[in-house]
Amino acid sequence: MPVAIDLLKQFPFFQGLSEGLIADLSKSAQIGAVKEHQEIVSRGKKINFLSFVLSGRLQSTEIANDGRIIATTIIIPGDVIGCLTLADNQPTTNKIVTLSAAQLLLIPMDLARRLVETEPLIASRIMALLAHALRQSVQEKIMLGLPNAYHRIYVQLDLLANNGVAQRQISHIPRQQDIAAMANTSRETVSRALQLLIKNGILKKSGHQLEITRGDILNRLAQEGPEVLEQLK
């Protein structure tokens, strides 16, 4: 069943394309419904679709060869999955799991690749998405070079909050042991760092969501380090 043309037009990624091309895309695209806690991308596998998140939240986890978690990204509506595979046609180095039930707009990868080759606008937008992913990776590597564990945790939280989550909230936050692996520290240190932020009114936790009540302070902590908390007293 064709995907509604109006649905395709809602995505900035497709805006500016000709009506004829949008109509052709609507015939090949699919809507996929995914249940909660379902793995939709497996490490070492190729991705067959360029996927646009319509609803729900997902978590992408980058895994090192020794099994360590080295990066975690929260994926939200409007995000795109599969850009690296589109660019190099290689298996993925991450896995993606749904944190809640989700709907995806699926474009066959072969069709997406033809669009990149023939539509400069699409190629430009894919390049922008890849550049964003590269900048995120560079920030994470810089974070791992920081000597203070609390500082690394603050940077990681700021990266998660800036990953497109509305109103500076971190919904479905990674587990403390995952944050610890990403920041190269212990789960106990992550717990203490979070409690310290909550105590100072920078974070407020409600269920599986962290609300950042002082985003300006969290950003300063990420930029300058734990000494910022001493200045607040």
C-alpha cells in the first residue's frame, strides 16, 4: 500500500523535491510498526532501508570489538537511520533497540542510493547528516580524554540532552552502567554524579526521564568541569 504523499512532505528531508519524485517515492515507501524493546538493527549486519522515525523512541548503541559500549544515542521522531550504510554499503557497528513502540517510514536502500546519485538536494542532506554524526563522534572522543570522571559524565549528559530531545529532557535515559561504560568510569560514580546534580537543582528525575531544570549550568559543567558546582555555593 503506497505511503501518503502528504506524509512524505512532512519530512524536511523530502521538501523541495519534484511532485513526480515524491509520487514515485510514495509507491515504494513502507510504514513499519515496531514493538517496544525490539532490536531493529544488529551489529555486523547491513541495513536494507533508509528509515525515518515517525513516532516512538529508540536507542542506538555503538559497541567495540571487545563488547564494550562506547557510545549511546537516543533516536527520536524526525531522525534518520541508515545514513552510513547508504554512504558506504558496509555492515553496521551499532545496534538499535526500540525504547517504546515506534513507527518508521522505510525507503528501500537501493532506491535511496539512486536518489543520492541523481538528486543533488538529497546528496547534500545526507552529507549534512553524516557531518552531524561525525561531529558527535569527535565530541565523544574528546570527552573520553578528560581526566576527571565527573566531568566526563557531565559532558555525556549534555551530549544526550542536545541530541534533539525537546525542552532539554532526557527521556528513557541509558542505564547507569551504560553511561559508566560510555564515560569510562564506574556505575557508582555515575550514581553519585546524578545525585549531586539533583541535589543542586540542575536535574529532576521522574520515572524514566531526566528533566534538566538548569540547562545553562549543565552546559557550563560540560565545558568547565565540576568546579562550577563550587561556584554555586
